[in-house]
Amino acid sequence: MSESQEATSPVAGIGGPAACVTKVELRVSCKSLLDRDTLNKSDPCVMLMVQSQGQWTELDRTEVIKSNLNPVFAKVLMLDYYFEEVQKLRFEVYDIHGTHSIGTRDDDFLGGVECTLGQIVAQKKMVKPLLLKYGKYAGKSTITIHAEEISGNNGYVELCFCAKKLDDKDLFSKSDPFLEIYRVNDDGTEQLVHRTEVIKNNLNPVWEPFKVSLISLCSCDEDRKLRCLVWDYDSRGKHDFIGEFYATFKEMQKASGGNKVTWDCVNPKYKLKKKNYKNSGLVILTDLKLHRLYSFLDYIMGGCQIHFTVAIDFTASNGDPRNSCSLHYINPYQPNEYLKALIAVGEICQDYDSDKRFSALGFGARIPPNYEVSHDFAINFNPDDDECEEIQGVVEAYQNCLPKIQLYGPTNVAPIISRIAKQAAGKEPIKDASRYHILLILTDGVVTDMADTREAIVRASYQPLSIIIVGVGNADFTDMQILDGDDGVLRSPKGEPVLRDIVQFVPFRDFKTASPAALAKCVLAEVPKQVVEYFSHKAIPPMCPVLDSTPNSIANSPD
């Protein structure tokens, strides 16, 4: 599975993206496509479109298969699946000419179909007729879409194949071999798992290493049969069969630590006809690397601690705390919005921090003893230890500091982001999954130092850190959406993109009538994904992986 495939796409919801339930792999094939070419058959490619806010945009596309009206595409199309969303998809099939990208000419369009991801998942295998414009059938053309769920506990395997002394199928040159691997399903049907590239004019090909998820390869059953076929490529689509062999993932796993696994590539027809026939060459698995894809809970259960820091806006726009109209007014009967947001998010985060001590910072105030403006101060006024005991300790430090400071400005948050990013980075390069940081910024206004903040977030995206910004009060927070990468990739003033989308912004007013749990669920929804993304990018496994002892299950095999 490539890094791009592992990346997830946000889905709009109140206040921000919903948590991704699972990932789904889609595999596509077509039958009886229209033949648009006069000399050869069509060269089809399938484009996957997704609908967002009424607009169709391309998400991904398959490879182009030359001169084939019944293509089985090898490329996997991967999507995030959300149970609570209607995810509209459109599959469009085109005849591709040369190296040109998909055109808009009607004669390139071989048909399309619309459906929802939910429909595909519910059916697991969906067959639909292809339609041309205005609902007209594209002859007898059909498209088949297979869906497979990729669970959080799934892994993937990297395989390196080569072959030796393959049969020569060409008169004037050597064969152009490629390898196909099919999974044999419980009902006897076969599903294409991978098709290698073609190696031209070579009877001893070495194919490029490739990655495939274990669920796709063998449904996480190491004894499941895999049918492997070697072909001599023909540009007209009439590939010559060289031979085949059957394997299991159990056999393949012997190809590690310098060992190799070899199979006879056999043509059954030759075996029947020729008395001394041995094989049509050898196929060799030279290397196998098994990778785990860990879930958020794998890291938490492995001992990862979540360090929680809250940063509170004490700028003058909040109003005098002694005035009941102030956003910082301490009402003895009801917590203000700052406290509500702090408690809602903090009470969840504290479950993941064993010492239950939290950093509590302030910005935008004049602080004692000299009453100079500070954009990064401990609200307990202890510069050597800014931590408070449990969430209640943060609440008390907040209430105690209000009478001692002067609200001022401007609203600069870059200093605190840089400070926490530095803490998250630590003194030594991060080698294990022992800690991850969450910074909760509570503010009543638009950030004043936007350029510096963008720069700080780009730097912070390289560290084990997530940033949650809750907008308190009734200010216009439109500009704050820039910091939340859901509408596009956040970039520094110089144009450098964030490594990971680490910011989630929500206005508190969207949750005024909702429960505190609704706010916490929304703002923390992306954190599990961000934790996994960070450690996956660094190739860092959990400290103490929880292994699955189920027989024949390899979904939880360690690296």
C-alpha cells in the first residue's frame, strides 16, 4: 500500500471532518466494451470521480490496458468509508490514445455509472451496465466493482519476483514477460491481486518490487491458494500463455533473511503432450517484507502517552473578567465557554496520560511582576513547572490567574505552537512511540500573527503533535479555516506545505446547544488518524505491540 493510498481525505461535517471508520479497496473490471478504434481494440482506463458539494472531481484512475475490450485492472482504488455519509461515486471508462491524458471528446467515452460507496460495500461485488450520455446503454458493456475492507489491524507485504529460462514465444525476439497473481476465493472464483510491469525482450526478467495488503493477497489466511500466471505480452492484447504455478502466503514467507522460494512455471498443455516436459521456466520470490499497519489503539495499548497542553487567550477583546458580559467572567453557577471547552476536551485527553499533569499556558496578557505583554506564560506563574494536577488543577489555575493579569493583545499564537513543537521534538531524535502531544488553543478572535502561525504549524507538522483550536465567542472566524487544512493544504508563507494535516478548528458556538461530548468528539475526531500517520511516516511501531494469536491469522504479525 503506498503512502498516498494510506493518506485519508476529509469529509465535511459540522465543525470539521468525521473520524474515518475504515478504508475500502475497490478493484475494477469491464466486459464487452465498445470498440472505438478502427485498427485495434480500445485501450481502456477507468476514472473514479467523487461528488462533493454537488461537484464531481477525479479521485483516482486505473492503469491503461492496451487493446482489450474485457479489461481486468490491476490498480487498486482506495477510499475512506464513512457509515454516516452518502458518498456518491462515478466510474467513467475512456479509450486512451497514446500518452495523452483523458480528453473530452465523446468518441473517447466508453460509458459510465453512478452509485454510492455504501451500495458497493453492501453488495461487495457490484455489476452494472455502462451508460453513455442521456442514459443510453453502451451496448452490452458492463463494469464490475469488488469492494474489500481494510481494517486497522491489517498489514501489507512487499514482494520481489524474478524468473529464469522462460519459454521464448516470439519468432524474431525474446518473450516480453509479465506476472499475474490471483487470489482463489472460497467459492472458487479468482480475484486479480497484482499484475507486474512488462519486461521487454527478456527470458530472465526481474520485476519491480510491489506492495499489496494482506487482506487483498490472501484475505489474511496464509493457507489460501494463489494462482500465479506468466504471460508473453502482446500489444494487440492477445498475450501468449507461458505457464502457471500455485502458491500460498505460507510458502512465500520462507523468502526472508536471504532465502529464496522457487516454483516451476508449468504449461498444463505441454505437460500432457510432452513426455520429458519439466517446466516452462522458473519463477523465484527473492525477497518478502511483511509490514504491520498499526491502529491508534495499538499505539495507546502499547504505552504511548498523550501529553495535553491548553493555551488560553487573554487578549482585551474578551472583555473585563469582572464584567458579566466578558467571555472570561467567572459565573459561580455556570462555567464560561473557555471552561466548557477546556473541560470537554481535557476530560477525554486525561485518560491517556498516566501522571494526569497538564501544561496550562496563556497568551496576550500583561503579567506580573513587571506587567509586560507575554504571548507564552504559565497560568500558575511558575516558569519552571507549568503543569497542573488533573483538569481540575487547570481550572483552578485559570480562575486564580484572572485577577492577577491585565488583558491586552495582540492575538499571537505562533510562540506557543513553536514552544510545544520544540517540547514534542525532544532533545534526542524520536525513536519510539512513547509520547504524542495535543495542544488545545482557546481563542476569541482571529490570529494576528497569521504568517508566523502558518510557519510554526508547518514546522510542527514534522513532530508528534496535533493542534486543536476552539473559537470562543461570536467573532467572524472565517480566516481561521485557513489553518485547518480541510479546504486545501496549509502552506507556510514561502509555500512549503505541511507534512501532515495537524490542525482542527471549530467555533464553540456550533456546539452551544449540544452536549460537551459532541464538541470533544468533533475536535478530537482526527487525532487518532494523526497519531497513526505520524508514527507510520517515521516507521515507528508501538512499543509493546498487541499480537493476535488466532490460528492462520497474519493480520497482526509484527514487522
